[in-house]
Amino acid sequence: MKTVNGIFKSIPQYPQDLQAGQAVLTVVVFMLFLGITGFFAFTFLALDQAAESREILTAEKSYYLAEASAEDVSWRILKNKNYSATETLTLNGATATTTTAASGTQLQVTSVGSVNQNFRTIKVIFDKGVGANFSYGVQVGRGGFEMQQSSQLIGSIYSAGNVLGDNSPTVTGDVFVASTSIIDGMPDIVGNAQAHLISNSTVSGSASSTTYISKSSVGVNGYADKISGSTITRDAYYFTSIGTSTVGGSLYPGSPAPADLPVIAMPITDAQISDWEAAAQDGGTYSSPCPYVLTSGTTTLGPLKINCDFTVKNSAVVVLSGPVWVVGNFSLENSGQLKISSSYGSKGEVLIADDPLDRTTSSKVNTANSTQVFGSGASSSYLTLISQNNSAETGGAEDAVTPSNTSGGGQIFYAMHGSILITNKTTLVEATAYLIRMRNNATLTYESGLNNVNFSSGPMGGFVYKQWKEQE
């Protein structure tokens, strides 16, 4: 204590208080430093993650933009639509540039998407050729399908017209009939059957009709508006009535009848055939002497346009190395052979008979007398013989294609506007026409590989998809 003017004063202990305050201040400053450091660290981390997320989003935008542009150009290629060698797609200020270039027998589509200078690349590769799906052993137009005299189809039918049988024909698969057409007189359908009306037939599987199942035997279930005079092994589903029928299972009255099946498009279009003809003409034209007849030796043809009837007979062998367009009739006779070059591998080729000035009495294909038609030698290679004769479609009596005593296992017969008459134990792998008739023990055997047939040539040098991937 200290006395000043007789008053006692307390003297503070400054050094000790100052030391305590400095310690507290140091702790506060240190904590503040840690807090600020942590704040900036988390802020930088968050900003970095946000930037990374934006980068990923930008990359994804680039990828999908490139993919969209590649898909657009690829669709045009497959659908034979116009496209430029370089196409540009712009969306919200971002762009994708797609270039298309031929490389040997391939077509390469490269699409580069760019969003804020972030690039992603998609590459699509097509092989030269054009494909077609033959999903049934027989596909028929409105002219329908007729089977007589123990003829046999090993496979299934899809027909836009009536399917009619006589004298014990057999179908080992299904019989599907579209629109208002019917099935009648088919004594041995091993699979299922569906039509607008089914009568006088035996179906080992189930039978479905929009109107009647009449005087028929069904191995499984029956479905129809009305069922009469029939035997149903299991259950009967009907809407209106069932009469004088035997049902082994249960009855389901009031069940809606099946709808008519739709008419489906043919696997090869007229436009595609015209493009094959153009490709054949681009390879050159044969004009003399006419008709063009080969009787011996091996001749390689194609692509080629033949301006008259063309006949291959005796021991002559013709090897196709491109599409052949015959402006007239084509005939393969005696022991003549028609085949595809072995270099084709799994691909196929076409021979077309088409005289645009006479599709009523000309433009026909005929094979007879132990002739043989082969693919390239590969199991999935087929030679398609096409007739553009339209006599059947216009009400005439001319047959467009008449295969008889032909073997080889590599042939597809196609006449979307005409009729095919199959006779005399001929064995084919596929037939598609406006009207088809089978007689005299003829056999048609469908092969599963026909569900995806690729040709070596096609519209605008057509292509089939091979590969789709992102390019690093």
C-alpha cells in the first residue's frame, strides 16, 4: 500500500494481469486462425468439387451431344436417307461435328461433341451390305398360301391371305393369318394357329379365331367368338356361343375373342430392289448376243445388267461376284449351278429378273431338272432369286417363280407381287411372295439363320451396323 496526501491507494499488479490477457488473446487468435483456415479449406474443397462436378456434367453433355449426332447420321445411313460427309448439330450453344468416310468395305462415322472445350468422341462402324429379316419359312401377301398333295412346310407361315389345304399337307410350325383371311382344310398344323376364321383343320397347339372355330380339332385351348362342331382337348374360351363341340377342360363363356392379326411388311422393298438394279447397272451392261445362254464352263458375273433373257443350263456354273439384273426371264436348267463367290463369307447376293416394260408375262425365274443353288459356302450365306413379275397381284395366271427339282440349300425365292409354284420334291429354305402354292410332295425347310440375312450390296452401297463405341 502507498500513502498519497494521507489516502491509501491500491497499486494494481500490471505485469501479472497483462500476462493473463495476452494468453487469452493468443488462444483467441489461434482459434480464429484455425477457424479461418478451416473455412477456406472447406471452401476451396467445395469449390473444387463443384468445379469437378461441372466438368463431369460438361463432359456428359459433350458425350450425349456426340451420341445424338452419331445416332442421327447412322439412322440416315440405315434408312437410305440423305446425309452430308460432315454434319453439325448445335444445341444450347454447344456443337457436335460428325464426319462420315468410307474405308475399304466399311463406312466410319465419327462424331465429336464439344461443350466449353470439353470433347467426347463417338465412333460407329458399318460393314458394306444391306440386311433383311425372313422370320418365317413362308411369308405371303394377300394372294394367300395353298398346299396340296402331301406337301410339307418345315417351319411357320405368316400370311395376309387365306391358307388353304387339300390332300394331307403338313406344317410343322405355326400358321398365322392376318386381317380377315381364313384357315381351311389344313389337316396337320403341328404348332399354333390364328386367323379370322378356322375351319376343317387339325391344330396340335392352340387355335385362335376372331369369329369361328368350326369343324376342327384343337390339341390345347380354343379361343373364338363362336365354337361349333369342334373338339377342344383342354379349355374353350368363347364370347357368344359354343355348340355341338367336345371340350376336355373348362368352359369360359363371355371371353373376348382375339383381334385379327396385322398385315406385316415384306422383308425386301421395291425401293431396295431398284437400288440393287442400279448397283448392277453400274458394273456394266451385257447386250449381245441375246438371249444370253451359258451351257458349259464356269463364268463369274456381277455386278452386271443383262439386257435380255438369261439361261444357265447343262453343266454351266455361274459364280456371282455382285448383283445381277436380268431384264427379262432367268432360267436355270438341267444340271446348271448358280453360286456366290467364296470371298463373300457370311454375306449373300441377289439375282433379279425384272423387265419394267413387261412384268406380266416376263420378269420370271425358273429352276428345274436337278439344278443347284448355293451361297458362298458359309452356313449363313444365301443367294436370293427375285422376280418382279406381278401377274398374280393383277389377277393374271402367270407364275413369277417356278422352282422344281432344285437343291443346294442356299436359295431364297422372292416375288412380292407374283406367285411362286413349288413342285416335285423341291427343297427350299425360304419363300416369300404375293401368292404361294405347293404341290406334288414339295418341301420347304426354314433355317433359323434367315432371321438376319446380310447382303454384300444394297441401296447406295448399303451398310449394316457393326460397332458403336466411345473413342479415347
